[in-house]
Amino acid sequence: MGSIYQSIEILSKEKGIDPQIVIDAVKDAMLVAARKQFRLTEDLEADFDPRTGAIQVYIVKRVVETVADPLNEWTLDEARRHDPAAEIGSVIRIPKSTEALGRISAQTAKQVILQKVREAERETVYSEYAGRVGELVNCIIKRIEGMDIVVDMGKTEARLPKKEQSRLESFSIGERVRCVIKSVEKAGKNAGVIVSRAAPELVARLFEQEVPEIYDNTVVIKACAREAGERTKIAVSSRDRDVDSVGACVGMKGMRVQSIIRELRGEKIDIIEYSDDPVVFATNALSPAKIAKVSIVDANERQMEVVVDDSQLSLAIGKKGQNVRLAAKLLGWRIDIKSEEEKRQEVETAMAALVVAGAPVSVLLDHGLTQKLVDTLIEAGVSTVEKLGAMTPEQLEAIQNVGPKTVERIQVAVNNYFGQYEEALGVGETESFESASVPEEESQAEPAESAPVPAEESQAEPAESAPVPAEPEASVAPEAEKQPAEEPPAQAPAESSEQGESGRIKDAD
């Protein structure tokens, strides 16, 4: 029987657990087997003798004055039949032979022992590795189970799931790999240690090993974003103004970063200088694209807008959006990238939306229109003064209950409305409504001084755009004929506008 204790010691060393835990598991297994074999419902206890390796099972009875539980309690008289020295409150243990336990009971005991040992092993693994999450560990590929890989960490086994593997990597049994501890679970489907080759922490730990400045905290890794097998962006900052953080990570001729790239099977790595200013940090994070402008849209929601040149848009976004996606993970901000052309169109659309559609036609109440007439115009679809001013008299008369006299009132009101702004700007004449909508009335409303001299006006107007007429040229003195041909035509109307003898006298002078 002594070999049982030796087996317990060997098992404890293999699993790295306390031998007492295995002994307790064996005792529990014997109790389960005895209860199942003898169909007992009483309380049972088991003892283990480390010298002989013998396990003894006992039925336990408590001595009481008044029995409330006949299965587990005895009176003093019943107890003294088995033990004359029994007293109230003492415990009587009755031995039960274990030689009668058969093969089924032994199999039950084995299952209980294995279950207890596994639970103890998980507890030991959890207590050892729970505080080491994110730590870099060296592993050996032990076996491949479907898409997952089981690795040997020395004291225990760990699982490398498919989602924690890089798509660029493939492994063979017995190969050494470096992983980071992703999580440690005590129970459940993923009980045990889960390691990863796709976590951003792996790149950070590799830089700590390769770059002495990071190991001694002269250079600090501020953030790291990764898409395993594709690209990694890592932001670093220097605590010493004389140390270049990016240069320290790259190393002489890129030796330091190249060793990490080889470890990651050729994965691309962007080393970025960290900045507390999110605008500067975003500009660095979106490299190698050149950024034209970065603006913060909502600081509370951590949202920013980036404008790039049209030729840099695809580079800033990256393949399948990878560059901007990694930059957003690195910053912890939501980034919206737009080209300059898209931003210009957006601004134009926003400005067009801000333009006032026009003054309501109701403002003409202050310029002579009645409320009834305003309501009539609105019902006809004329809601703004600008639209009303663009209508011809014929269009106005087509509106129900609007006649020639009403059209005149509308014209006067519109002219007065626009005239108040022109007076404020120092403009003497109105143009919009007079020239567009009331050509007939306008000729009647003109001042009388322009009516008596239609002939002179007809000669003066073409002089601005055409050569001077023959008659004024004949009356010009010889000095005027010698004037160069390049002389601006603006002077010709001034000479030709003079009429009769007064014009000839002025030229002769």
C-alpha cells in the first residue's frame, strides 16, 4: 500500500500541485465509492495513513441528549454500546470495510481523483499566470488540434487559437515561438492559458527586448495598433530631449526594426512620433500620406476631420481602409478623411443652404400693399419680393383679382422696397424691377427732361460703341483731325454732344 503514497508524490510533482491536495482527492474518491457501494446516506469520513498508504472509511455518529436526526445522531446509551467512554457531544466513528469495494467503485474513485487533480491544477495555473497577462513567453509547438495549436510553456500547456495567429505564419511541431499571454481562465470552455501571436502587445514586448532605450524607459511606447500579418503602427515618445525616439527604434541602418520584422514574418511596421496634440498626432499617424488640414469636429465625442490633397486620398485611406483604420485605433479618435475637392463641394453646399431664399412678400405691407392683396399673391405662389419683382405686368394681371391699377400699386411697392436699400448704399437709380417687369410704365414715369430731345439721345448713345458720325466730324477744327486714332472713344461723345453754334465756337477756341 505504500506505493499509493509514492504515486501521489509523483503525480504532485508532475502537475505542480501540493501532495495534500491529491491526498484529499483520494479520500473524497473513497467516500464517493463507499457511499455508492453500500448505499449509505449517513455522514462518512475517510483517513489516509501515509506510512502504509491505507485508506479507512468511517460512519460518523454524534452523541446528543435528544435525537433529532436518527441517521447521524445517537443517544448516550446507544453510543456507550460502541464506546463506553462516550459522552454528550462526542463523536463516534464506526469503521467500514473497504475490501468489499468492487471494480465499479474503483472506477468511480479514479474519475473523482482525476477531476479533483484537474481542478487543483487549474487553480495552480491560474494563480501563477493570472498576473502575467501581456508578458512575452517562449513556447514550443507541442501538437496541432484542428485550427488551434497547443504549445508547451514548461510548467503547463497553453492554447494558441486560430484568431490569435498571424495569417503569414505557419508552424511545425517542435518549433520554438515567442508569444504573449492573452488571457488566463479558471473554468469554462477556454480554461487555462491562452497565448497570442496577433496581439499588439507582442510587437511592444519585442521592441522592449530589441531597443535598450525602451527597456530603461528613456523611450516610452505610448500606443500600438496592429492588424496581424498586414501592418502595425506604434507611437513612441522620448523622455530625453537628446534622444530621437523614432531613430532609437529603427536602429542603425534599420537593424533593430528589421529583426522584429523577421520575427513577425515580414509584417510592415510604422514607427510614429507621439504628440499630446491630437492634430499633430493625427498628422503623424496617417503617414506616409501628406495631410493638408486636420480639424477637430467634436472633442467630447473624439471625432476629427482630415483634408488631404486629391492625389493623397488613396494613400491616406490605405489598402481597404487599413491606414486610416490603424490611425484611428492608435489615436482613439474617429477620423473622417476627405479630399480637397470633396471638402470644397461640401462647403459650397453648406453656404448655399445658408443663403436666404428671399424676403417674404408680406414686407410690402409697409410699402402700400394691403393684407388682402398679399394673401392673393401668396395663394398664387408668389411668396417672395424677388419673385414678384421678376414678373411682367402680363403675368401679374393673370393672377385673379389683379388688374392694371393693382399692378401699378405692386410696381410702386416693389420699387420702394428695393429703393430703400439702394439709398442706403448711395445708389441713385433702381434697376431690377423697372427694367425687367414694367417697360411700358417705366417710359411714362421717366422725368420730362429726357422726352424733348430724342434726336440728341439717339446720336449720343451709339457714340459710345460706334465711330463718331460724319456730321460732327465735318465741324471739328483741323486740330481735332490730327488726334491719334488710338484715342479712347469716350471723348467722342463729349465732342459730339455739343449742338449748334456753341459746339463750333468751343472747337474753334
